[in-house]
Amino acid sequence: MEKIKIDNKETLISLVKKAIELLCEKNISRVVILSSYKINSVLKENFGIDVKVDRIGRVLGKIAKLNHLKRLNTNIPKYRLQISKVSNLKFF
């Protein structure tokens, strides 16, 4: 699979939004852990889109900061999101 270059920031944000919504739909617990690698794999599997993980990470970091998501203490930035708050997420 080749990497698709996404020039438009709004397109990348909408793809990340769709991936987060899909993750929350398929999750059975009350909390989902978000990471750029997990979002990237959802985009690959469901949409056939391969985006650089660092770009996804920057978008995810901004979304987490806007929504005051709790960051987990790991080397790879991961954020905790309660499924009940998905509909209220701000995406810029």
C-alpha cells in the first residue's frame, strides 16, 4: 500500500474524526485509548488510506489538548477518551 499525500488539513482532520468514531463504535468498554498508530491502522483497514503516523499524531495531540483528554504515561502519546463524550468532541 502506498502512502497517500493529503495536502488539505481539513481532509486529514475529517479522516481522523471518522477513525475515532469507528473506534468508539466497535469498542465494547466505556473508555477507548487513542493513539496515532491505532488511528492509522483504522484508516488503512477501513478506507485504504495510509497516512504518515507523525501527521496523525500532531492532529490527535491538538484534538486532545482542545478536549482536555488525559494523556497516558507511555513513550508513544496515548489519550483516554470516554465513549459518552465522543459526540461532544471538538475538532478545531
